[in-house]
Amino acid sequence: MGDPVLRQVARRLSAAETTSTETVRLIADMVDTLHDYGGIGLAAPQVGESVRLAIIEIEGGPTRYGQLEAMPLTVFVNPEIEVLGTESAGYWEGCLSVPGLRGLVERPQHVLVRYTTIAGAAAELELQGFAATVFQHEFDHLDGKLFVDRMTDMSFLSFEREYERFHVETD
Ligand code: NI
């Protein structure tokens, strides 16, 4: 946080760029970073590349936010989100670009994602609950937005230690 690249609206990848060697290399770099730091997703601006590309990998299983469906590592090129329905819910979010902090963010809980695969094909994915929050957080990075921008009550911004101590039980 503080690096201007995280605040830029990233540019779309062309069809030729999507399947290029440079993009393959960028994705490999992002996968390494995600696995090194741990986490569910990473967007290209977080490794200094202002392009509309993100990766998400969900281990699945029981979490404090309920049962989470596993999703193998997937690459999303030029993703777009459409909100379906009016339900929203708040989760404590963290971010590799905002280390050491957690914040409570309310987001829509039913969304449709349209994106291009690394093979260049059009695809879509419907998501509900915590998964919907995860995708919105990642794709916000492509518009220069961080989770702190989405907070409506800054008294729910917390260091990780205080989050564990004071807020975990009240999730
Ligand atoms: Ni993030």
C-alpha cells in the first residue's frame, strides 16, 4: 500500500497478450508469490503489473465463514462482475498489499463473473457467499481499489493480533 501501481485502473489484455509468453511468465510469478505469502488470491498490480489479470485458489473445507467450496488455481483475464440480487454480508478481509491489517467489509453476496481464460476462451462463473466477497476483493485491485476503501466504519480496521484477540469470536 502506497505504491501508485495499486491505485491505477489496470488496462485490459488483448487476445494476443493473453496467450503470450510474457503473460505465462507473469502468471508463474504470481503463483509463486501467492504460494510464498499464502492467501486465496492475487492480482497483477500487486506484483507491479498494471494489467487486468488475477489468480484465485480456494482450498475449500470448513472455515469460520461456513463451508467453502474448493476451486483449483484459476486465472481470470479481463474479469467483470455483475451483482445478482440484493443480499450483502460483511467479512473481515486481509490483503497481501495491506500486511498486518484486517478490516470488516460489507459486499454483495451473489455475483456473476465473466472473464477470459488463459486459453483465450470466454467463460463465466456464478458465486455466492464468502466466495463472492473473495472475487470482488481481487478484482477491485484491477480498478485501483483496496479493501480499506470499501470500509464504511473505520473502527473495524484492526491489526491482526487485535483482530484475533477481540474480533474473531464476533465474526
Ligand atoms: Ni488484496
